[in-house]
Amino acid sequence: MNTALVKIPEKYATILITHASVSSSRSSSNLLLRSKHLTNGLGRYFATNTKQGHKPKYQDYRSVTVVVATTVVALSASLYTRHLREQKLSTLTLAKDCGLLSAATSSPSTTTTSSSQKQSIINPSQSKYSLPSLMETITRAGLLGSTKSVKDEIHVLRKWHANRGYNGGIVVRDLSRPLFSLNFGHETNDEAENTNSVDDGGAGNMIDNIDVDCTNQRECYYLYYEIHSNGKTQQQIFCRGTTLFADVLTCLQTWFVYDEELGCRVHHGFNQHANRIVEDVLPLLVPPRGSGGEAGGNHATVEVCGHSLGGAVAMLVAIKLKKRGYFVTRVTSLAGPRFCRGVEERKILQAWLPKETINIENDLDVVTYLPFRGVLVGDRLWFVKDKAYMVESLSGENDWSESVWLNLRLFETIFNQSKTHRVRSYVSRLEQLVEDMNND
């Protein structure tokens, strides 16, 4: 006999037989006896489950009420903050009307003709930043991490720069071993000791004291350098963004620590990363002529730029180089996270950064809000929806623009993050801003 059973309460159970094939040898009494056992079994099943505390559906409405109330409060708060934010945005100056930006490639006073020099000199009398120059700078910062090997990386970099009229040299650093080390692992221990003990008149303490185990990060930065016809040396450092798992660990070290050189608290992970780059790049840079920075060392300029993780690191690298006497002329952070703790720390760091220090951000890029306790340093070009705002040296009445709770649109950010954080996305927004300024 083939029987299909449905578990129902005893009071509704009768005899459920959907299909039966009873042979002639079986009596009807046996069939009735089996059906009785089935009914008793169903009754015991439902009685047991009822005793175990299974409640009828929708008996307790308290959890539903809590969920509905929480949703209403969250939506109300969201609508209020969005309305308040729109009111505050109306008080900001549009980027195209602020007078700090120029759609021109270079200043009228530029006397050089090479594209690299046009990019270098972007301080016309009527504006502070050249948008075409910013676009090219952030594009160059995004060139790292496009290949799977350092050898291919430097080939891509050289080709890109050569095709655009850059005639200088390029150094790509992966920090996998100390710069200028005389020991590449081929010597014995005795030979290594003899090598380290050689006195070459101080011309290099050639063995750098960098912990290789802590700096195994592929192509952390690259340096472009060029000597122009006027005798000045242009040096540009481009810091790579998050590419490796080690970079993620760096970003997660979000506690703020006091740095004696900077004189304030900064993000621990970013500061450690910046220290490694500074110690590695110093032998490659033209040393300053004097300790007065602009007064004695302006024969060789330094510019620093970075994307994402590299944006925050670029700021710290620039400050540390400035403190050591180098003539830092410009710092550009693209979609960079926050690296200092509060307003007082910002004032200290702002004093060491050049006037041309800018953060380029999109309000749908969550990286620019991290860590939530941090603050920004420098000017801010802020893309919000289809508009662009310029906030000069964040302080005072414009501090609200840094508020995570007021400005972070969580759901829109989640859905757009993979697109808004890309270098190409920012270049497109800058291109649109240039077009708007030219049309006006």
C-alpha cells in the first residue's frame, strides 16, 4: 500500500489515503487498524509540538512594532539631515565661481613650452589651481598597479610619459629591499659583514636601515625627475593606492598616535607607510641648499600626489619633506582618507603644507569619510551630485562639510562605490567642470 501522509491536528484527522493498492489477500480490518494507528500518531505529534512552546503565527506583535518604529525614526532622521544638508550646500561657493580654479592649461606668465613644465607651474595671478593640470596629475597617480610585475609597470610608465612629452627620468620603487644596498643576498655572512664595515667617506652609508620584512609592498611609489633649461630640477612623487592585502592592513590601523616629528597625532598606519617612503626617497632627491626651505632650496621643487591610501600618505610625505628643508610646492590628494585627529592637529599640519594643497573628493566615495574620527587638511574640491563646490582651507563655519553623519548617504554610496572611487571617474568630473567653466 502506498500512502501519502499530511500532518494535521487530531481533531481534523480522519483516514487519509490518497492512493491504495490493496491486494486481495489483505482484509479490510487490517486497513482500518493501520489507519487508526496513523491517526493516533498524528495526534501525538501535534500535542508534543504544542507542549514545546510553538506559538501561533503573529501572536506577538511587539517585535513588529519595534521594527516599524525604528524604521520610521530612521527615515525621519534621514529626511531631516538631507534637508539640512541641502540648506548648508546652498551657502557654499560653486567651484566654477570661486576664483581658485582655472580652465587654462598654464598661467599666462609661463615661459616654458614643455608639457611637464606647464603642469609644474600652475599658479596664475587670478587662480590657485589649473584644472587641466590637476587632471593630468591624478591620471599619472593612477598609473601604478595596472600590471602584475614591476618590470611591466616601469615600461608602462615610461611609455605613457614619453608619448606626452615628458623627457625626464622615472624611478619605480617596490621597497622589497633597501635602496642602494650593496648586499643583494649573494654574499656569505662574512662578506656581508666586510661590506657593511667599509668606510667610503660617508658617501653612503649605502645600507639603508629599513626593515625589509615590513616593507614588502610592490611599487609603493614612483619618482619623476627632470632638469629644465633654467637649471631648476622638478621632482614629482606619486604614491600608489590600495592594491595589496598589506595595504588593507595599513588602512585598518586607524588609531591615532603622536608623532614627534610632526608634533601632533596622526593615523598610525598612514604614518608608518609615509615614514617608509620618506626614508626610501631621500637618497633620490636633490638635497636642499639650505635649511630655510623656500629661501635656500627653491632650485629643486618637490610635488607629491596620491590616490586613495596614497592620497593620505602623500600629505604626510610632503609635510615630513618640508620639515627637512625641501621646497614642496604642491600636494594633491585624490579620494584620500583622513589622517589627522582633530582641528588642533589640522592647524599644526596646515602650517607646513604649501598653499597649493588640495583634496579632490566625491560625496559618494566612502573612502573620503574614513576614518570617521579624522579631519581633512587643505583645500577641498567636492563633487556633490551634478555640482562641484570649492571649500578653501576647511575651518570654522564650513566644518559641517566634514561631518560623516550629515553628509554620508549610505545606500547611494554602497551602490556607487565601485565606480566613484576610480581615478577615471574623477577625471570625468573634472572634465565636466572644465566644460562648464568654458561655457560660462
